[in-house]
Amino acid sequence: MRWCASIFGLGLGAVLACGGAALFPCGDDAECQDGGVGGVCQPEGVCSFPDDECASGQRFGSHSGGLSNECVPEPGGTTSATTSASTATTIASDPTLDVSGPDTLPGTSSSVGSVDDTADTIATTGAEGTTGTELDPTLLLWFTFEHDTDAALVNDGVLGGSAPCVLGSCPTPIADGAIGMAATFDGVGTCGVFPFAPELNPPEYTLALWLRRDAHVPGYDGAFTKPVGDGVFNTFRVSLEGLSGTQEDLVGVHVGLQDNSGVELTQLLVFGAWTHIAATWSGTALEMFIDGESIGVEPSMLFEVDEHDVYVGCDDDVPVGITHFLHGSLDDVRMYSRVLDDTEVAALAQAGN
């Protein structure tokens, strides 16, 4: 598990030190790991790994910006590449980052390549995770909670960036997640807000996450939501509802319009265990899955998106503000810009404990 923070110095303004974006700056060799293979932190400030096909015996890793997958030059050689578009995306989507420094890594040249070139490459071939595994290019948001941070929730999806904990409180990391680390939300003020981007308005999508709650909590909590309009309603949401007068809680998925027209599916939540929840929206129907099994389909074409942000662990009652904080824990929160098939949803559910 890595610490995720802003790195200052070495001529950099500030670059997010971990996440799903294509740039991963390093400070020493210990930070360079790829599937158990140790690497070298090069003078350019990015990692390389052993490769006999390179004359130098080293190849830049997949998170080296414009140097990604290039051979490290032999002593006396030169490199020429740009930092990746993901750095610009990260900085643009996180207003808390200082962007006063140069926009290239030490030792690299800004004369070759472009942001557009890098963006086109990501769009057509996909990005890679920090382990070197190729990411599905439709995996827009992916909050793994494998990064220690007290400022933001790191997005390991292809959009990069982060969801700042805007109220100053991030969820508490826990070691016994469904998949590795997870995060516990206190129901009071822990919440991450991912800034809206045009990619978050796809014609179809899949939401997926692991959820755990140990006891009944009355009322409505937002787990993964996107508000719409000037009221209290959502484009989409995964939420919990503690039923009044009972000891039962429902988990629900919803898509709809700003007047709350739309469709919703619900299921009783099992307390004290991780439950995998997924929802697919095809543009004509909403389907809900619990632990990889479909529990129902609701036909509807009522779906409306505006430029509201996406919330992790809360919701937003406009104009009241951020509220409905989650009492419980989340892991492996995902949003895809396509409908995953039944086999893919089942595979996500089977990956957990």
C-alpha cells in the first residue's frame, strides 16, 4: 500500500503520486514495483524495469508519461518525450493542487508529442493500472481505497484525478475489505466528490461496488450518487434506506430525471457481511445484481444528466448541500461507460472475500 500525496520539488509543481493515471512519479527504487518485479527510479523521476530487449537493460514502466514503455537510454544517450495527458487531467480536476511549476518531468523534453496524442492513445488502447494490468478503457471511475490519503479518494480509473474529501474528512481505511483495503464512512461528514467531466454522461453504464453495514441505521444514505437538477433527486444512485419501525435496511439502485421520475430496484441488505451490488443501465432498462446474480429488470427511458459532480459516500440535496452521509463501508467502487454482461458482473462479485 502506498501513501498518496502531492509531490513538490524537483521542478514539479505538484503531481499526484499514485492513482490510475498514466504518470507515476517516483522518489526512490523502493517505489518501483510491477507485479512483484523491482525496478529503478530513473533520474527523470519515473520507474523503469528490467528488459533484455533494451540495450540499457531497462525499459520505462507504463506509468512514465510520454516515456512509457520506451527503452531507457544507455549512459550518454538522450530521451525525448512529454509527460502524459493524465497529469494535466489530474491537475485540472483537482483544484487543491499547486500548478505553479513546470509541466514536464526533470530530464524530459516538451518538444515531442502532445496531450491530444496521449489522449488518443488512451482512448484506443486503454490505460494501465499500477500493477501493469491493462485497464478497460470504459472503466471511468474506480475507487479501490488502496491508497492512504487524508485529502482525497484516488481514482484508479482511466479518467484519473481524485475525489477530494471536500468537508475535510476522508473515510477511515480498513484492512479487512472485500478486496484488500476498504474504507469506512462515519455517517457524519466523510465523503468524496469527483468533479463532473463530459465522459460521465455515457449513453449506457454500469455501477458496481462492495458494501457492508453491521447494524440497522434509520433513514436514507447515499453510497454512490450523481445528483441532477435543483432539487433532491439523482441521475443515478446506489443508496441505503433504513426502514422506519423495523430493523431492516434496503439497498437500492435508481436512474431517473430531476423530478424523480425514473425506476428503482431494491433488495434487503444482509448485515455484517460484504455484499456486491451492481446496476446496469442500457438506455432502455435498469438491471440490479446482488452478489453477481440478477434480482430484477425495470424498463424505462427516463434518464437525465447535468453537470453535477459524482459523490462517494454521500448525496447532495440542492440547494441544501452535501448530506445523507453513508453509515457503513465501501470497497472497489466502479463506474463503466458500457453495460457489463452477466459474466463480467459475476466475475466482479467473485473477486471479493
